[in-house]
Amino acid sequence: MKLKTLAAATLAVATVIGMSACGGSGSSSDDKTITFWHNASAGEGRQYWENLAKSFEEANPGTKVEVQAIQNEDFAGKLQTAMQDPASGPDVFMSLGGSKTQEMIDAGQVMDLTDKISDTVKTDMKSTLSAATFDGKVYGVPVSVEPGGMWYSKDLFKKAGISDVPATYEDLLADAKKLKDSGTDAIALGAKDAWPAAHWYYWLVLRECSPEVYNKSVQDHDFSNKCWVNAGKKLQELNDLKVFNDGFLTTTAQQGANSSAGLLANHKAAMELMGAWEPGVLKDLTPDQKPMADLGFFAFPEVAGGEGEPGALMGGVTYFCVNPKASQASIDFVNYMGEKKNQEDYAKAFSTIPASEPARGVVTDESLKQVIAYLDKAPSMQLWMDTALGTNIGNALNAAVVNMLSGQSSPEDIVKAMEDAAQKG
């Protein structure tokens, strides 16, 4: 699999929930204290970071890691506010990814780690390190790779008489109707958070637009090709079937049993379009807080007549970076994240795919093994669209998709919203 370059020289994949590590002298009392921000606010993921901080402290006597867990949907805003002055920002934090990280680099808020990353990181993460590379320089240490796709309940599919996962978008529409007729919500959608709804549009654009058109559109902010409107029309077609969960416009993505993830975890909805972090989120929301036993995965279907690259994926790489004002201890901490044992523990705690290739042998979840298989044979993986487009256009895009799904606008209005945001700069 090759990683597509977009906004930066090697801008590839960065997760919707990925972040960058930065340190501030204002937040750290001395060179031995590291302030660390992440977005795993519950469950085994949160405990993993606590354990990692403790083991790092034990391996480095006198060092203290102050860990702060922030809800994913609140993270970007808090990070951007804190980093207005790097001296008062966290020492290590998850990157916002793509153009958002490029903006922080341009503002002098992220440390160049090119000559500071360990040999282990360089060797074990060579396939994901490009996600944290901008203009030939490395600005972060990856911890996971998270392509998106469809996560579904095998039991609910079987109940609806569906024996094979859909290969085309038309098949998906037909299966969604079967699921609805069987008495279940076909698709869980947390549109209150906007980005989960917009993911449907991202994928349809990826399937409708040729690789050349897609890359040029994202790089030049030119959305005039008809494939951008066609993608909105395809999504409107799905919306007209009324196969999303009731109240999807006010449903959150990951917070609690009534979130879209919670609906899937508790078999109140049959499938959800989400990144490869999904199994880890679901297992904290099932009744027994164990992995969802009947969870399956399939790649986003191809669109008949679409010009997208067959098998292309979209997703991200979660990575952490260092504040330019941080101490050597912060650099050591992000390198510590990349060690094989810590990557194996990360994969287990988050039920996801580690960035370290040697650590991937620890993945036992069958649905994640399917993701790895898709990943290995994918011709390319594009960065999450809102991240690739940058904050202004990305936010406008996400909001416009929700507006269309709520009946307030049209597919053409999605394109206009992006064009207007691009003109504002």
C-alpha cells in the first residue's frame, strides 16, 4: 500500500482522532516533567496511557509524566487554544493531522523530530511515518494506523437474510432496506458530531472521483468536477431511504450507550461507517464491556460508474509530536511509545492496528485482521478529507453534509460551502 501525498510533500494519512505532541515550559515546572495530552477518555485506552506513563517514569528515575485525558470531540479546540502560546501548551499531544498539523508547523508549534526519532521508529514504522512527515521533515511518532470502512453485526445481517456483505453501493442500499424491513435500524449515525455524517460523503467522493481529479481538487481546492456533486446525490439517495437511526441528527458518535457506536455495540443498529478504532470503542459500550462477539468488517463498496481507484482506502495514522519548547525527556517519551512491547500493548488496549509492523502479530480480532488484509492490498490510502482540506474548509464541509441530511440544503450546497470557505482562506 502506498500513502497518498496531499497538502504536504509527504502528507498521507492522519487520523480524525490523531494528534501531535508538544511541550511547553509554562505547563512543565522543569525539564523532568512532561505534560501529556491524549483523547482516550475512558476504558482500557485511558488505562494504557496511565500505565505507559508509569513505566516510563520507572525507566527514567526523576521524570514525571502528567497525563490529561480529553474527550475526542473537545480535543482540537482545547489544543488549538493552548498552543496559541507554545510555552503554555502541553509537552506531548496527539496531532490533529494533515493540513491542521501543517498549520501548527507553520506557526512554530511543533518540533522537528527528523534527527531525534529512534532507530526503532525509523525501521518499524517506515510504512506509517510518512503520515507525520511534512516537506521532508518528521514531526511525530505514529502509534496506530486506522483505515475506515463498514463495521457490522453479523447476527443482525443474518436475521435480515443477508448472507454476503455488499460489494457495490447499490448492494448496500438494498441491504439497508432489508435490515430496515427486519425491524432494526440499518445504519448507526452520530451526526451531532458532524464528522461521522461527513465520512459518508468523503467515501462517496473517493469512489466517484478519479484519483487525478481527487488529488488535484484537494490540493488546489477546486471542487468544480461533477463527481463532487454526484457524491452528494448518492448520499441523498441513502438518506431518502430513512435507514439511519431515529434521531441521528442529535446522536453523538462515541459517548455512551445511546451514541452511534453504542447502538451498534448493543445491537440496536446493524452497521456503522467508522475508522479502525471502532472495535476498541465498541468493547467499552457492550453490556459486558467485552469485545463485540459478532462484529464484522467490509470495505466501503464501489460505486457503479464511479471513476475512483478500485480498492482505495481512506483513513488516518494517529501520531504524537513534541512542542518546540519541550525538553529531551519529551522526545524520549514519544520514542518510548514506538517500542515494540509498548506498541503491542497499545494494540491490545485500543483493539486497533499498531503503527509498528513487527507488533501487528499481536492482533487477534478477526475484524481487524480483515482490515489489515484490505490495508495490505490497497493501492492507496487517502487522508481523512476534512483533515486534508484544513480546518476552515473541513469544518464547512462537515457542517454542510449535516445540513443536507437534515433537509436544509442540497448536494450542490455542499460544494458551495467548500468553495466559499476556500475563498475566505
